[in-house]
Amino acid sequence: IAVMALDKQLLFAGPKSPYQDFQSVIDAIESGKSVNVSGSKGDDEAVYAALLAEMGWTEDQLVYVRHDATSDAITTALGGHSELVIGKPAATSSYV
């Protein structure tokens, strides 16, 4: 009747991002910097909310930039306009 799959979101760093590992993101936020992350509507945004809750961060510390599609979020990172991207491997594999 249907093909079903579970595809978990990953956090990607753009090529121009100063944050090439998650520890550098943690260090930046703990030092008072604001870090931005792009993603699409729906699941990506839910993962972002869960990440905030898990880390005890606010929306001002890790700022979410919502896009209509993951491809738009990836394009902003490739262009250096976004530091991080939340996305599923299936939606991002053709870009990385």
C-alpha cells in the first residue's frame, strides 16, 4: 500500500561557516554569540525546537530561518548567508 521510511535530520555546516563541528557551535553560543540555522517548514522546525529544549538555548541564541524547502536552506548556506542547515539526508545528499 505504501513505502515508509524514517529519515533523521542532520545538522550541516555551510562551506563558509565558522562552525565546522558542533562543539564550536556550543562554544560560540556559550560565549554570547548568536548562531543561525536554516531549515524548511515541518520536521526541520520541530527538530530545531527539540534542539533548543535539549541544549537549554533560546531562539535568540540559535536563530531559525524558515524556508519553503530544504533546497532553499542549503542554497543560503552555500552562498554564505546561513551558518548551519537542518535537513534530512534524502533531501540534502545531492548538495553535499
